[in-house]
Amino acid sequence: MKKYLIGYDISNEKRLQRIYRKMLKYATPIQYSVFIFEGSDTHLQKCINDILIILHEKEDDLRIYPLPMRGLQWQIGKPTFPEGIIWTGLPSGFIG
């Protein structure tokens, strides 16, 4: 499975909320408007297609960066998750 960092800047509050809810189905939020996606190319393309239906291409910005399979990942500062919570890499809607 491949990993991607997905970030977006949405100019309209309603579109921002819709895209956020849609992204929760595919990826794990790590910061405001920033998600980690882990999955196949097919699953990534489905995620992108669902977002593009909502996105306004002239007003909004969507960025997707592939992450190295064995690259170092550092976190400096405030933790993303509360103490005792461990990120499994699964999308939030995938568990349960």
C-alpha cells in the first residue's frame, strides 16, 4: 500500500465541510485540512474523483504528495492524538 499526504485550501465554508466529511471516508486527519491516505492507486483515484465533484478548481487548492515507503517521519510539538491513542493507519470509517 502506498501513502500520500493530502492537503487542501477551500475558500467556501460549505465546500470545506463537505470535503472534510468526504475525506474522513478515505483518510486519517492529522491536522486541519491535512490527511494521511494509505491505500491502492484505485482507492486514491476514487477519493480524488469524489473530492473533485465538490472542489471549485478556480477558487480552491488540492495537493497530494506521495510519501516514501521507508522514509523517516518526525513529529515535533503538540501531539496529533491524545496520549494513549495509537494511529493504526486505517481511515476513521474503516474501523468497526
